[in-house]
Amino acid sequence: MKSITATLIAIFITIFSAFKVNAQAPETIWLTGALTAFKTGETVIVNVNALSATPIQGFNFQIRYDPACVTPVTATSPISGMNGLFLPQNSGLVDASFASSAPQTVNGIIAEVRFTTLGGCQTELTLEKADLAIRNEAGFAAPLGGISLGSNKVSLTIDSAQGAAQELPAVSGAPLSLAPNTIAATPASPSLPKGTLGLVGILGIILVVGIFILFRQLRGANNQPKR
């Protein structure tokens, strides 16, 4: 029993000791959009891209938008095994996080974000923040340091005329809802720094996987015939 308790404590220390690890090679994250001109009611698709020489196990990003011009719908990741983590959404800021139980190599699109246009306006989507998460050599979950932010703006021109039905590419991966939170926030409630919830979510998935592996190992040991 003491060994089990000690192992669980070690897992918690491993997960929540998030030491920053510097990248071994230039790591870059940037935002792109194939189209910039739209009509009202049409779907805007932008991509979050990353180039990392270090395999990652999760990422988080924030995109600033004008809620009078567009509204976010969903985010997905084309990376196999990279699952979205639901976070409360505030109007005007997309906050999305994804995590994987195994390291993944990234070189290109890591997430696709879809918006719906609301009316005639000119606006920009701005990638304000982006992080990559890894597991370092000591087994700790850690945000990857030394990341540079490349092109972080996509300019949009939206016509007030109603758009026709669009032929949209199929969604890759399970959609993560980005609908803004309609519950009013309590002014007196303390708030975590931006992006903290995303990192906590990523660490939470790694924690669950670690406990599951521990459970499997213990069950296998108990099933071995006693001598």
C-alpha cells in the first residue's frame, strides 16, 4: 500500500512540475487563411500552423476576433490522436487546447478554426498566443520554450450581402465547440492567467494516462500466480 501511495505522489509531482524546456531547434507557430473576402453568413476557415523539431504532446492557442464581425464555431486538429479540451470561451477571444497521450511530430497545420461572418465589415483575426507542450527527459510535462510567433494576422473583408451556400472541406478530427460562454462572469471571482486552463487540461490528460498505466501494471502483478 505504501508503494502505491508513493507511486501516485510521484505521478502528481511529475505532472504538475511544469519546468520550461528550451527547443533544440527553431520552433515556429503562425496563422494562415486561404480566403480573405466573404459575404454575410459564410464560413471563414483559418489554420494554426507549427514547425517543431521536438515531438509534442499538446498545444494551446488564442485568437482575438471582433464579435461584431465574426463568431467562432469549431476548432479541430488533423493530427491523429490529438484531442480537444473544452475550455470556457469569452466573447472576442478563442481559447483552444489539444492534447495527445503520445508524442506527435508537427510540421504544418496543427489546428483548423472556423468562424461564421455576421455582417459587412473589415476586420482581422489575430493569433495572440500559442504554446507547445512536451514531456522532457526527466518525464515532466513542460511547455516548450524558444518558440517564435510568425505571421499572426489574417485580414478579412466581409460584404453585407447574404452569401450563398458554400462547399466546405470535410472536418478533420472531432470538432471542439468554440461557442462563446453566455454565463456572466462573477467580478469578485479570481481569474487564472490566459492559457493556464489550456496547460492544466493538457497536464490533466497526461495524468489520467499515467494513472491508467499504473493501474494496468498493478492489476497484472496481482494476476501473476503466487509461488
